Amino acid sequence: MELYTDTYYIKRIQAGDTACFACLLDKYSRPVHSLILKVVRSREDAEELAQDVFMKVFKHLSSFKGECSFSTWIYRIAYNTAISETRKKKHEFLAIEDTIINNVSEEEVATITGFTPSNVKVKLHRIRKKLFVVLKGMEER
């Protein structure tokens, strides 16, 4: 089976071949679900929110301008959807695995979170500093 680029599928969907959306769904359903699960920490909520994300993506696919990669665009939608749900439930915890962070550039993190690259660096620095203090306190016990 020959694989095409995201842009190819997007153009086909926008031209009316909505069956091509299944290809994007197959490609991104697992990573989107994983991202949402890391934020909301509930499998049931993550499954429901992932469905919501793909409904939003399908509905607003015409607004995708190609200024960033499609993966960045869809992850941004997933992240914002998960954060909105988290705020509704008054949770204030976000956990992201090191493997995900290590594979994402400083600019892509900024694009996904909506912060400037310098703001991302400052927040990461502060988080590391707090983590160091907490871990040091745990060692001293």
C-alpha cells in the first residue's frame, strides 16, 4: 500500500473525498489519544476527547493553512481540548514524558502551547528548579 503525505490527504478531503479522512485518523488517532491521556489522566475521558478532537479537525480542516506541519496543528487542537477539559474539572497537573519532550523542538513546544520560545525556556527552567528542590527534600528524609 502506498502512503501519501498529510498534505495529499488534506487536499483530497477538501476536494470532497471525505473517505481520505480515515487515513489521517489511522495515522494520528494513537498519538492524539496518548497526548490527551497524559493531560487528563483518564482513559475514558481521553477516548471521548480524542473523538472530539477529530470532529473539530474534520470540521475546521479548511482553516488549516499549512503554516506549520499538520501534526503540530492537530496536536495543538488536542492539547487545547485536553487543557480545556482539565480546567473544567479543576485539575492543575500536566505530565509529559521525557521521550515526547526530547523528540520535540523548542519552537514546536512553543507552537503547541501558545507560549513564546523564551517563555517555554523560562517555564522549563522553573519546573526543573522546583523538581530539584522537591527531589532533594525527598533524599534528605
